[in-house]
Amino acid sequence: MKCLETTWMQDMIRICGDGFRQGWHERNGGNLSYRISQEAIAELGDQLHYDQPWQSIGTEVKGLAGEFFAVTGSGKYMRNVELKPESHLAIIEISPDGLQYRIVWGLTEGGRPTSELPTHLMNHEVKKRITQGRHRVIYHAHPANLIALTFLLPLDSAVFTRELWEMATECPVVFPEGLGVVKWMVPGGKPIAEETSVFMEQVNAVVWAHHGLFCSGTDFDETFGLMHTIEKSAEILIKVLSVSPNKRQTITTADLIALAADFHVTLNPEALHLYDEGAKH
Ligand code: 2HA
Ligand code: ZN
């Protein structure tokens, strides 16, 4: 099967355009990666070429040795992926020592994988391990309302989780484990990748202060849906805060407990009890 005609590639291309139309991908902002199954790689046969040099990842991902990923290209515009997928996307192979990658498909007009490759791969390494390989997608975008909240709320994971849960009843069900918050850091390197991947041990969404959001999921729909749900909730909170600093009423701790019981989810206890009497905040 032609690489561009596979379902997973079609899904990947679609998400890039969808994210742009949401307003999450100004210029070359945002990036996306997908861990391709060995069966899907085998189906690509001689469409893959193994003559390109190995290059440093900039971090170590031993748990991904021999894996293949589809990734967006560094400096490429998400809005253009639909028009020219083969020059905007790449398939890369990870070396046996987990320190290097090589391009085996795509980027036909030159270029490198996403500048956030260390974070993508370190997140994939964590998720592959803790989900027994179920999670395959890591998605980074710049959604404006969530970024705005990083100027208004304390940069605390429990506070972000609780405030976003309260803005829409579906939120505690969609992200019961909550989200992580990383303080402002220089993007693109190993230090921010390490910080992010530590949170990914516990949660599927990590906010980068004054920058954007990383989401992890089993497939493109679920991962895009998580990004979308969090940003929608952030938009509601921005609207509320724009009118008044105080909520007249909200979803309470008791409401959240009732919701969790009915929907059979375990809510992050720190966020759940954040505003209880005697709690630290
Ligand atoms: O430009 O979003 O974080 C791509 C990015 C870097
Ligand atoms: Zn970014």
C-alpha cells in the first residue's frame, strides 16, 4: 500500500489541517508524531530508504530502539501538510542504542524532524511503557485560551486541573488524571523534554507555560479530542474571568465525586480536594 494512502497517514494529515483551522498552528507552530506499528512498516516495503545518515536525537530513548515514527518537519507549516504531505512529514527510524534517528521516508524538499523531537520521543517512551504500547500519538499545539490561563492561574498542576474540570462536566471524565504544568523553559531541548515526560508518567496532557500544550493518546481522534476538550474548557474559563474574578456557582467537590462514581473514573485526589476546608490552597 502507498504510504500516503494508509489510514494512519490519512488521519495524521487530517489532524494537521484540523488543528490549523482551530487556530492552534500559527506559522510553523505545533508538531505531531505517531509510533507506527511494525506490521504497518512492513507493508511499506521498498517505499522506505535506508541510505540517509544517522543523526543525534539530543536525548536518549532506549525504550524506542528500532521503532519507526511519522513526524512533522521542523519549520514546516501545519496548514500546508494537506497540500504537500511528502515534503512536510517524515518517517524516522530510531537506532538500536536509542541515541540517533535516520529519515527513511518524506521531507522530499529537505529538512529535519520537528524541533521538539526530544519531547515527542521521551513522551512516547514513557507512554509505550506505561500503556503497554497502546498510546501511539503525541500532539503539540498552541491553543490561545489555555496559554492565556498560564498568565492568570498559579503554575500548579492541581489548580489547572481543578479549574478546567469545573468549566465543563465532560472534563473530569475526559481527563480524570488531570494535567501537568511545566513552568516557562527554553523549548526544543532535553531539559524541557525531561520535565514533560515526568508528568506523562501520570497524565495525558502537559501545559507549557506561555507556550502551549502536549497531549498523548491511543489514536489521532482521541489525542486531538483531548486537546480540543482542554482548550474549550480554557475558553470558558477565560470568558468567565473576563466578566468577573469570582464564580457565582460552580461544579463542587461533592458534584465531582458523584460524577466520578457514575462514570467509573478515579479523579486526581490532589485536584479533587484542592478547595476542601483545610487544604493547602
Ligand atoms: O515551532 O511549536 O515548540 C514548533 C513549535 C515549537
Ligand atoms: Zn510550540
